[in-house]
Amino acid sequence: MRLPLAALLAASLLLAAPVQAEEAGPITRQGVADDEVVMMLEVEDWVETTTATVRISADLAVEAGTFGAARDELVSTLQGFGIDTTWRIVQFSKQADDAGFERWSVTAEARLPEAALSDLSAKAKGATKPGRSLTVASIDYSPTMAEREAVTDSLRTRVYERVGKEIAALNAAFADRSFRVRMIDFTQSYRPVPMAKAEMQMMRSDMPQSASGGGSGLAGAEKASITARVHLAATAPAAQ
């Protein structure tokens, strides 16, 4: 059966017409809204260390192709300083060849106890020989990552204890509520203590004899702080 042309046109217009969405009703909250308490807490403590990151620079002049052996000999020499630590090569670069020799600039690093710093310069000077020159390049008293994390863990624990006291106080003040932790947002920072004048002098003069005596009083320290934005919440009782 064939439909009239007018009927076909009407059917095509109906198919092409956009579907009208139903108007959305107002958005309403489901359930009872929480009562909220927002507060800022800040705690701080010292991050202390009695060790320092030391870098020793070595200038090597070796025959071509013998750098590997010279590098191993350098590490062995540093380990022979009698300090209970591990020296690692952290940087090296090759300079221009000269009359069949290769010149290398090498940097070795280790974490040393404070008592080992007083005669380190003398040991480096004593290990200098033809074709190898050693100098103390830098001494960094910044605490290690493990020392920082230990203090940070302690500070977070103090925040949790204070939050627990706040919840207990709120529940005592509002007997018809039961407050809980909704969110704690931590921000932490470390603030180095200005370097002592005596330490600055040692850095400039490559550990002079005035540093003898075990380096007493040169332990590094930083002020660590944690700021916590705390959200406490309790379901409000239903309206009577």
C-alpha cells in the first residue's frame, strides 16, 4: 500500500523533530546536613643531626684508558681514611687529553659523623700525590631524609592527639551530636637554622686546624612544622 505524499512528509517531520526533555525539578538535599567545625592546627619541632654530607673533589691525571683503575683506587683510598662510612662517586667529567694523559674531575660523597670532620682536610691532603689532587669541596649539615621523616611522623601523631581532644570536647559540649573526622589536610615545611659563623669559616678555609677537637657544637638542625586544616563533622539531629 502506498501512502500519499502529504502523509510521508508529515511522518518525516515528526521523526526529525527534536525530543523535548522534561523540565528538571529543583535539586534537593537528601538526608540531614552535617554540622561542621573547621580549624587550623600547627605543631613544630627540631630536626637535628650529628652527621654531614661531605664531598671531596679529586683531579686525576691518568694514562689513556686507565681511568677505571684510578677511580677504584681513589674510592679505596677514601675508604682507608678509617671512617665508618661508604664513599660513592657521584660525578665525574673528562677534560682535554694532554701528551697521552687523560685528566678527570671526580667528586666523591659520603655522610660523615661530626667527630670525623676535624682532620678530614689533612687526610685529603695526605692522600694527594703526583697525578692525583684531593680537596674537601663542601660540607652540608642538612638533616637526612630519614631524620626529617621521623620528626614529621611525630608531629602528625601530635596533631591526631589534639584532634582527638577536640572531638571529645565537642561531644561533651553537644551531647546530641557525635563528631567525627571528616578531613585533615597537612602542609609541612622545614626551615634551616642560619649557619654558625664558625662553620662558615670552616667552609671557606677548607677545615683549618681551628676545627680540631671533634667539631663540638656543629650539629646541624632545622625547624620542622606541620599545619593541619581539620574538618570535623557530626550529623545534625532531625528537626522535630
